[in-house]
Amino acid sequence: MSNYMYTTSVPVFKQLLTSLSAILSKAEEYATEKKFEPQVLLDARLFPDMFPLNRQVQIAADFAISVTARLAGIEVPAYDTNEQTFSELQERIAKALAFIESLTPVQFEGSDKREIVLRPGTPKEKKLLGNTYLCNYGLPQFFFHITTAYDILRHNGLEVGKGDFMGAY
């Protein structure tokens, strides 16, 4: 089962973070080409009560890191959440990719049955087994934020399609 947990997480996070990085590069080029401030895209939202693009990217990267760290049984690294430019978001994605690429399948041994505790010691504490955590919580959260980032850019005129979203696999 450890191979399953590794192959269902690390390669998926890597594929979609890499495609998100490529989409962000296209978005920055798009802003330059159309002669508007890149900050317009970074601050864009699908709806007023939703996070803007830059926060969607931060959260997606955070989920890739936190889910894999918890499954590997190691401490979740903490990063500041202060990226305000495309280049800073690219750095954040690069950190996330470096982290998840540093993990090995052996670290995921038994993670399907490992208890994952979310928000420990709070009224929102939740305990999940690793397999449920990955498949029913971690991956859906990650996909939501990756998709929302894509949708924000597509909604703002960036010409991207499913191939851009999927990236190389």
C-alpha cells in the first residue's frame, strides 16, 4: 500500500504544480503583451468572497507540502505567506516541488493506516486514516485550488486549455 500512497500523491502534486507554474508564466507574459499590470491578475477573483489568484496558488502549494509531509510522517515545513508577484509565486511552487521531490516511497510505508490529526487540540480537530486523508481531503482540496487558479486566469482572458491544466504526465 505504501507505493500506492506515494504514487497517488507525489507524482500528482508534482504534475499539477509544474503545470500551474507554466500557466503562471503564460499569465505574466499575457499581462506584458496586453500592457496591463500583472497585479491585476494576481488580485483577480472569481467572486468577491473567494480568495484571489495569489492566495489560490499559495494554498495549492501548501496542500502539496502538508499532505505529503503528514503521509511521510514528518513535520510540515512552514513558509511565510507573503508572495505578491509572479516570480515570488514561482519560488513558492519551486519550494513545494523541491520538498515533495525529496520524499521517497519508503517514507510512505504504512501511511494508508497512519492516523492524521488535523487542527490538533482545537474544536475543529479531526482524525483521519492516511488513505481517507489523501483521497477524501488532501487531493480534493489541492485540486480545488489548482482549478480555481486556472479558472481565474481563463476567466481573465488567458488562452489556456485542458492540456495546460494537465501538464506532462
